[in-house]
Amino acid sequence: MSYDPYATSNNEELLGGLLVVGIILLLIVALISYVIGALIYFKTAKTNGYEDIAFLAWIPLVNFYLLFLFAATGSTEEEKRASAKKNIIIYIALFVVSFIPLIGLLFSLGMMVISVYMMYRLLYRWSGDKTRGILFTVCTIVTSGIFFLIYGLMRMNRPFRAE
């Protein structure tokens, strides 16, 4: 019996195959989630009077502008759009800086906090109730975004209830 250091066992090949299949499934789920999220943003923009920029829903990172616009507070459209532009610039700056080792983790946490707050604002505007907005945000976090996708598909063709 000879010893071959480059020989692999069947278990290693099986684990490698399972890893590849898992990665492929994860990428498919991520793509489906992205498309559904973009569709929700697109339809919500069209329903709530942002037809001119609804196409931004399909562009990665830039589609956060729509989320910020949906969550913006202001008395006029110009104020809402200015607030959303300011927030997207801050968000993209945080995204770029988050690639710096060590301190990037803090900026990533900042991005997460901003995203959760904006998600709350959107869910609040859809539901019309602050308590439901908080509950729906918690449900979105607990279900890793599945709740948002389902609720968003239900609400995307209806105008906002709250300002």
C-alpha cells in the first residue's frame, strides 16, 4: 500500500461539491431577492409619483436613493429630493470607506443603522402606524428580509398612508 499525499478521499470531494452547490444556491437566492426588491422599489416609485426616476430601482447601490426618497421627510418635493440626495451621498461614502481594514467595520455598522432606519420609515409610510412600522422592521430583521419582500409585494401598488 503506497501513500499518495495528493490523493483525496470521497468525503473531501463530496464536501467540495456540496460547498459549490451551496454557493450556487446562495447566489440564485440573492439574485431573486435583488430582482424582487428592485421590482418593489420600481412599482412603489411609480405609484407614489416618482415615475421620472423609477428606473433607478434596477441599479445597484443607486437604488438606495429611492429608499431614501421614500423615507424622506419634508414639506415639498424639492426638500424630499434634497434630503434623499444628501443621504445617498453619505451612504455611498460610508460604503467606500467600509473597505478600509479595521475602521471599515464601524462604517459598515453605520451603513446598517442607516439602512434599518430607512427601512423603518418606508414600512411606517406603507402601514400608516409607527408601532406597526417598528414591528414590521423587527420582523424584517428576524426573517433576514423575507418579511420585507412579502409585505412590499403586497403594498407596492398602493400609495403611502403616512407622510
